[in-house]
Amino acid sequence: MNSSDGKRLILRIAKAGEVLEMASAVSGAQAEMTAETLYPSKIAIIERSEFSASCASSEVYQTLTVELSRT
């Protein structure tokens, strides 16, 4: 996020393996944030249709519930 005087503000730092913008994936709304990495990283982009299909798995559903409760 940028402050009114143009300085970058860090809202939080995600941990390895954390899913970003889970609420947008579920709702279909456009993502409201951007992200940048502190170190070289591997990022996986999952299409919404693929994500929705995988939610049938109890493991994915459990992770989804935990992540959405954080927002």
C-alpha cells in the first residue's frame, strides 16, 4: 500500500506456502492487492475453475476455511 506522501507501506508479510487473495478466488471479485517478494520465489497461479474443482477435497476445504477466517 502507498501512503499519501507516496511511501510504500507493508501491511503484512506472507509465509511460505500461504495462499494470497483467497477471498477473490472464492467470490470471483477482482483482486484488491498486489504483492512483491523479498527473495527469489516460486509462485503458482491457479485458475478459478481449477481452484473450485479442487475445493471438493477435504484438505483444500479445511485450508480454505482457515484462510478465509483470517481476512
